[in-house]
Amino acid sequence: MIIIDLQGPNGNAFYLLGLVKKFGKQLDMTNEEIDNVLDEMKSSNYEDLIETFENYFGEFVVLQNKPFDYGFDDDDDDKYDKLYEDEIWDDETDEENEIWDKILD
């Protein structure tokens, strides 16, 4: 079992997205399946990204110190997003996405 502390350096969204590619290949997922998981993870906020990751890989990975374990709820979106504003997907350019794809491969 792999344990990831989301409050540590491996808790950022890009690290988790990289693990999807790594674990997906190890689990013989097709590229299309991996891309679908990545798209689903990027489609919303950090909390949903975590939940999606756990849905697919929770059998192998334990995510500790989730922000919503500390009393955040849907009414706290502004406060929650402020904590993770560097993870907002709309700010990424195609060039940044290409760079991250190269890094995460």
C-alpha cells in the first residue's frame, strides 16, 4: 500500500495526475482509459480530483490529510479554492499542458 500525505510535496494535483499515468500503465489501462481518468480529474476542483483518484486507485493508495477531512464542505468553496488556487485548471495554457505531459511521462 502506498501512502501519500496530501499536505506534503506529493499532495499537489500534478503529482497525482502523474501517478495516474504511471499506475494506469502498470495496471494495463489503455491510453484512452488513462486520458479519460485524467480528464475526469481535471474537470472540477481539487476535492473532486482527489475523490476521482481514490475511485480508480484507492485499492492501492491511501491519501492522508485530505482538505475535506478538516471540515471543509461545499459551502466553503471560496476558502477551499483559495488554499489551492495554484491548482486552478483554467489558468493553464496549451504550452503549460505540453510541458506537464512531458514531465509526467
